[in-house]
Amino acid sequence: MDLSSINWLLLLASLMVAATPILLAAIGELVVEKAGVLNLGVEGMMIMGAVCGFIIAVETGSAPLGFVAAAAGGALLSMLFGVLTQFLMSNQVATGLALTLFGLGLSALMGQGYIGIKAPGIGKLDLGPLSDLPVLGTILFRHDAMVYVSIAIVIAVWAFLKFTRGGLILRAVGESHDAAHALGYNVIRVRLMAIAFGGGCAGLGGAYLSLVRVPSWTEGMTAGAGWIALAIVVFASWKAGRIIVGAYLFGGITVLQLNLQAAGAKIPVEVLSMSPYLITIIVLVVISADRKRAAHNAPADLGKSFHASH
Amino acid sequence: MIWLEKRPAPSRTWSAASPIVAVFLTLIAGGIMFAILGKNPFEALRTIFWDPLFHEQFASFSRPQLLVKAGPLILIAIGLSFGFRAGIWNIGAEGQYIMGAIVGAAVGLALYPSESVLIFPLMVVAGALGGWAWAMIPGLLKVRFGTNEILVSLMLVYVAENILASAAVGWLKNPDGAGFPGSRNLSQWEASANPELIAGTGAHWGVMAAVIAVVFAYVVFTKHILGFHIRLSGEAPRAARFAGVNPNLLVLVCLGLSGALAGLAGLFEVTGPAGQIGIDFNVGYGFTAIIVAFLGRLHPIGILLAGLLMALTYIGGELASFMLSIPGAAIQAFQGMLLFFLLGVDVATHYRVRFGRKGVA
């Protein structure tokens, strides 16, 4: 193996690109779970975003329009989950799984005529002198706009949850829907808005895969990214800031294993490509091993259905 | 105004009727989907649900396929129903299915080319153990560390797929295979073959195992204390603790059972219909079985019927893509839709729909 053939500067730079899809999906799911809803359909919403974004971007030739369509597609699909779990009180785990299975099927159907086409480019953001900085410029300031949008979304979510009245209501709904209901808040409406936001973010994450990261459409291209995003929410102990740490950690592992494959490492290819999943499991174990803390951080009413009896 | 009133007890009528209503609604929605795709919806639905069984030209070929496809689905779904009833979510059956096939095939191939009637039973045991061991990973992690079994079992599917790939191109590759990926053909080696037992029906040992599993599950759920503990834990976890149910043991039993059955399904598939360990060996039975389990209301007899219906959509889907060029993905979306409608209709089991103004409580 020739480790020197890996350009560590470029590796750090591509880490941010690799992490962006899971970062977007995870921050969306964080808001959903903070509202007390467990949506296991992240993978399905991501792939829907990927295909919607790709189709619109190819048809209109505009990547930004593609991202808008992806967010809309993800949010629309998430509303299916919202109606079923909030109005029809279906089991959230089962409905989330259904969303993933349905999303994978529907996206494959929609993307039929778009296999093998290249997505229109999104272009790098010109940050002027910042991009020309040695080392830091390459790592931090030579990316496309979505990388910075994703970070902005994380900061916005953090500020929303911590400092605003709306954020407080959302957290109250997640901690105790009965208390929030008694105070006169509309639990269902808050949860529906959170679910739609989560769907939109997952859609953006999916579109980042199909429009920037790959950039083309193939069936099932999310390959478990949505599930990793779910794991990152647990890893982050439901704190917005730690989502960035988690996502960049996993982005780093992904990029590193791809680089090791390319550099002809002596480790078998299969071992390298299963490593992100294995490391996800190890991280989950480490986080959950501290039982008291794990139970303390999760929203108290996570995954419970709310039915106002009067 | 429409509102919902919680029933004092789940409705038995709706519990039985909701899968039927869901199937009916899916047919309508599916018809609309096919119409959007520019196909005649009636022709499409007939090709999927009627022709595989009764078409004069194709039925003789596709009818046996019904049991070939339903066997693994039922076997896996029965296993999953144990956990799902207790609120233990094993969604990595696909991985356990793969590992069962790999371990079983590896044990068999280690004894190649000897001939003994004991080889196949040995492989069956190895297959079950492979699936069981793979399911024990999320099980033990949950019991020891409280790790979420949903995420761990799902992650292990991707790990298993990579192990499958390395087995197919590496350590289980057929040495006489001229360099092509894939193991020796197990269905052509007499000691390991899992042939059709009754000619023309498609029934191989896996189908027999599925039938036995259905009976076993039925007895456990209705007559055995384990079935009672499982149901109790799912419906009233607090009551279960007072009744002395050991939740950790239940996690291990439920995950182990579902893993072993998924492993068996994989072993019967690799020795029969699939024939060999190949890169594209797994076709998503482990995920479809989740739909089967729910569609069957987590009840053994229901799962039996749901498995047959889902197998029909597979075969009918292949026929429809061949005759009407309806893409295979449409069938996948169709199956997902079925689960949605089922979960939606299920509201009627637990709630009564009321019209008009709410009374004063």
C-alpha cells in the first residue's frame, strides 16, 4: 500500500462533501425526533429527494431548482407518514419502514428514463480571498453552496431550538404531548410541521447525492445513508451541534475507506466498504452503553402516538 | 366534523377485515398508478393477479413459482412476527437470510464432493445457526448495552452483503468455474440439493419448513406460555414485568428465532431455486417479509395467506414486465402501497369513526 499517494488535503476537503447528505438528513430527523416522532423513513425520503431533484435538474438544466424540487418531494412523501401516524394513529416504526420500502420502489419507477445521464453542475461558490488561503482554503472554502447551506441549516435549527418560543413549544410537544396539549398547543400541527421539515431536509440530502456527490441517478443509490443519519441522531444525543461532529466523522470514514481502496490497500475491498456500517454499530454501542445519559437525552414521548380524548 | 373515539377493546371484525379492505384499496390505487404509466389498468391487474394462476400458456410455468416465492417469505415473516408482537424490531432479516445461506453453503462445500445423506441436514442446521448468530449480534448488544436493535440489525444487512460479495468472488468461488464469480452449484450436487418434492408444485424443503413454522407459531401463540409472554410484553410491557417476564431473555429468544428462520430460508434458497452463492443472491425477501408479517396481522394463518398473496405479486410482476413492459419497480411501489393502506385502515380496529360535534366529556 502506498499511503503517500493519498492527498490528505483533498481528503479533508472531500470529507465535507461526503458528509453533507447525512448531515442534512440527520438535522431534519433531529427536529422530527425532538417533536416526539420517530420517522424511520429517512432512507425513503432521501431517495425520493434524490430522484425528484435529479429529474427536475435535468429537465430544467438548473441544479438549484432541482434542490427545491427535492425538498418538496421529500416533504410531500413525509406527509404520507404524517397523515398515517398523526391522524390515523398508525405505529410509527411500521409506517416509517413502509415509507422506506415505498420510497425505494417509487423512486426506481420515476427514475427509469434517467439512468446514465449526467446531472447539470452546481458550480463552486467563489469566496474570493478565502478560497485562496493556503490549506484552509482548500479544505473549507472551495465547496458548492449546498455545503454551506447545510451548515447554516444546522446553526438555524440549533438557534431555533435553544432561543425561540417556537423551539420551546416543539420540545415541549416532544417531552410531554399531554402537558403541551393541556397548555393549549396543537400537538398534531406542531408534529406535522416537524415531519415536513424532516422530509424536506432528507430530500435535500438525497438530491445532494444525485446532483453533486455522484452526480447521476441509479436505483437505490442512497445505500443506507438514511439509516446512518438515524444513527447519527442517536450518536449526537439529540443535540444539533453534535450532529455536525457525527456527520463529519462518518464522512471522514467514508472518504478514507474510498481512498484506501483507490490506493490499493492490502485490506480486502469488502472489508473497507463495510467499515462505515461497522463503525456506526460500534459508535451506537459506545453511546448507548452509558444508559443513564442515553435515556436522559432522548425526548420522553419519542415514538408515542397522541390522541386527545377530549 | 369527523373525529375518532377510542374503542374500549380492539374490534375483532375490523382486525380481520382491514387486510381485505387494504388489498382492495391497493388494487384501486395500483390501477391508477398503471393508468398513469400509460397501461390499461384492468389488463395490468389481470396479468398480475389472475394470469399467473390461470393463463393457459403461462400458468403451468408460473404456478409452481408461487410456492417457491411464498416459502421464504412465510418462513421469514413467521420469525419476524414473534419479535414484532413483543415490540422487538428485527428489520435485518435480509442479512440473516444471507448469512444463513453463506454458512450453510460453506459447511456443505467443505465436504464436497463426498456423498452422504447427512450432508443436507447438516447444512440445514448450519444455515439456521448462521442466521441465528447474525441476529444474536443486535440481540446481545441490546441486552448488554441497550443499543437500538432496529439500527444495528439494519446496518448488519450491508455488512452481510459485503460478506456475500467476498464469498462469491473469493473464498467460496467455484474452483472449476473458469473464473466466473459464484460458488459451485449446490442444487446439482446430489448431497446438497433441495429439489422439488412433489412434481409440478414447486414445493421444496423450504416450503415444508414454512408450513411447519406456521403450525409451530400457531401452537406457541395460542397454547404456550412463551406466546403469552410475547403478546403480554407487546401489549402491556408494565404488566409483563409484574408477571415476571424476563425482557432480556425475550429479546434474545425473539431475535434468535427470527434469525434462525431467516437463515433457514436462505439455506433452502441457496440449495434449491438459487442454486449457488452469487453476488446477486439476495432479492429482498427479508424486507418484503416485513410487509407479509404486517399484512398477515402477525398471525400465523394470516401470514400464510399474506405470503401467498405477496408471492403472487412477485410472479405477476415478472409476467407484467414481460408481457406489458411494466417496470419491475412498479411492483415494489405497489407492495409498499399495500402496507400503507393496511396501516391506515388499521385505525378502524382501535378507533371508532364519529361524525358530528363532540359531546361534552
